[in-house]
Amino acid sequence: MRDRLRARLRSALVAPYRAAAGRCLTEDDIQAAAARLLLDGLVTINHRGNLALTGTGADVARTARHPLPDALLAALRRRSAATTLGIIASRDPVFRAAHAKFHGASRARRAHTAGGCLAAAGGLLLTGELAFVGAALFDRLPQGPAQWAATAVTGLASLAQFGFLARYGGTHGVGSHRVAAAEPYAPPAPHPALVELSEKAPEAAARLRSGRLRTTRRRNRGRRRRRGRGTVAARMD
């Protein structure tokens, strides 16, 4: 019972990130993970949209208690300077692999749904074929024993196909997919972390959106500088 309750709680925490993956770039699951880190005080963001670790975030013993924000936190710990969320999302292969792994299960479920849709299409084709055969059988009376025998065999085969469709059509979710297709589409709601950040720190939310759209470095951000060049403020830019 306790393990089942833990599984439900974990599923409730994970589900919003998977739902946010279908939203636009500045409202997706990666954006939500960064918002969660900002709200937890693990990172800060400057006026250029660069994310930097706080003292708490730099502590490797501290986690975000969720695989996706943890992957983003690990990506920031691997870097030598502050950087934008857009650069991490587009140029960090380790983070991208962790992101793909997190969404692997949901992609498998979508593939299963696509398989159910194909099964429904196959059922419709089978129904059309049976209707065509039925029309051909009753179009004219058979002439002679050979035609009567062929008609009987075709009719029995059609009845067998009808029985197969009636028996297995409902067990593979054909009816459920038809009901789901009839329901109006509702876009996923914004992730709670993004909503909370917009309410508590709208300036940080705007900086985060700006940083998500920056996918290239300016000057030599994140690389070593020559001695005597640049200031501390420039190195943190």
C-alpha cells in the first residue's frame, strides 16, 4: 500500500513536465525545469538571461528532487561560466540525452496509441470489404452447384470475419480511440512552476524567456580568457 502511494505521488510530480513538452518553446518542460530551479533558489538569472548557480545550487549534495530539473542543474555544474537556457537545451548533448530518456516512456505510450489508431483503420477497411462481398453475393442468384458452393464458402468466410471483428474489436481499444477522437482538443495547461514564477518574480520569468531564445555565445563566454583582459563582471556576463 505504501509503495503504491509513493508511485502515485511520483507520477503526479512527473506528469506536468511530460504535459508541458507539447507547448511552445518558452513554455515547455525545459523552461519549467529552469523555473523550478529559480524558485528553489538553486540558480539565479541576470539581465541577459544567463543562468548561474547559487551557493546552494553548487553543492553537489543538493538535488531538485526531480529528474528533469536535476539534469539541468547538472548541466550548469559542468559549465565554467553562466550561460543561457537556450544554449544548454540546444548544445549540451548530455542534457539532451537525459531529456530524451525522461520522455522515453511517454513516447512509447504515444506509439501504442498510434498502433491503436492503425488497428481502428484496419477494422474500417475490413468492414468495407465485407460490405462489398455481401453486395456481390446478393446481386444475383447463383447458377449451378459450383456457384452455390462458392457462394456458401464466401458467406461462411464473411460471417467468420464478422465474428472476429465483434469479438476482438472492442478489446484493443478501438471504441475508446473513437471516443477520444470525438472529444474537443484542449491544449495542456502551463506548468505550475512557470505560473508560480510569473506571479512571484515576473522580471525573472521575462529574463528566462529571453535566455531561452539565445542559443549562441557572445564574445568568449564560457571559455578561458587571456590574462589582463576582461573584468569580473564581463566574465559573469
